[in-house]
Amino acid sequence: MYDHIVVPVAPDHIGEYFTSLDVARRLLSKAGRLSVLSVLEELPSYVGSYFPSDQIKKNLVELKDAIETELGGEDVDVHVRSGHPTNTILAWAEKNNADCIVVSSHRPGLPDLLLGSTAARVVRHAQCAVVVLR
């Protein structure tokens, strides 16, 4: 049983994480915390200059609202950050003392063999237990 579990959620696949949350709830101790974390990738500076300066903040708020509507509940804390997905997930989990990350993965394809998936990088570099769901 874990005291703080993080479930990373891809912004474009919010509705696909009910199984991840179910597994996380089964692994969670009675007094444990369940955090959903979504990371919105930052725009390159040459692209970002074409958008209003507060666009990222607006996108983060909209994403958080969408996740809370779809996956939120009394037992789920929703967090949304901007940055590189793998690095942000790992840093956030460590900073917030997560003792488990429940991450979804897909069947790897050629691009994943060259670049590696987010789930694979989380497994390799996490400082806590990682449960990978397919």
C-alpha cells in the first residue's frame, strides 16, 4: 500500500485513464493521497511569440477544469503543469514525496524505439515505485 500515488494523464487522452485511477485506488493506503498530474508541453519560443502572453496560463486552467470534470472526485487532487512531460512528472513526484507512479503505456512503435516513450523514461528514472499499465 502506498501513501501518495501520482497518475500522469496525457492532455489529449483524459477519458482513457479510468483504469489507471482504479488501479491506483487499489494500491492506495486508507489515509493515502491520489494525485492526477497532467503536463502541457511548452511551445517553442518562436511559436509562442504568436500567441498572447497569458495563453499558457489560460490553457493550464482549461486543462485542469477538463480533468476535474472528467476524472476528479473527493479522493483525487488534480495538478497541471507546463514543461517537458517526463522531466516534469519525475520532478513533481519527487518534490511531492510520491511513493508510486501509475503510468499508462502503449505498445511501442518505431518512434518509441528511437526516442523512447514517456512511460519508459519514467520507469528508468523515477525515485519511487512505478506501475506500468498497458
